[in-house]
Amino acid sequence: LSELVMNMLAQTRDAKTGQDKRVDPQQLQVQLTGFLNKQAQPFVAELWKLLLDAQDSPHGIPRAFVERKKKELVARREGGERDRGGFSKRDDGRGDDKRGDRRARSRSRSRE
């Protein structure tokens, strides 16, 4: 479905004249009705809002997508800080890890 919509939007140049055609949201909705049935109208309405927003954006990315990604990154960072807090208590660099001690001992024996 996403490829179909992308192709419909990408075909904005008239093959005969070479001039740019405008994308007609109503025609897009009619073409998508076979796939989406009653969901075609809300889908095209939301898509159209995002396309207009992307058109006004300096990087061509809708602001809603940028804001959602920012929230995800903040949540991930906050979750990561909580996780790292738990790990720092277990491995505080004092060498309490028995595997680490064995490795250090085996390296020192091989030097002797």
C-alpha cells in the first residue's frame, strides 16, 4: 500500500506535455478506496495534512514526525539513564568480577 501511494504521488508529471500536475486528494481517495474501503477518506485527510506540513518544512519532514521522534528519544534517554544506574552499582570498577580477576591473573602468569 505504501508503495502504491508513493507511486501515485510521484507521478505528478504529465507524460505527454512534461508539465507538473497537481495531486488531487479526491482522486487519490477514489483510487485508494479499493484497498482501504471506508478508511480511505480519513487516511487521505491525514496524509494530505502531513504533505502540506512537509511542504512548509525546511527539510521536507512533517513537524508531527519530528516532534514524535524527539519524544521517543527523550523517553529512550530517560529509560537508558535508569538502566545505567542499575548497572553502575554492579560494576563499579573495583574488580569484583571473578572472570575479570581470572583473566588478569592468567595474563600475569604468562608474563612470568
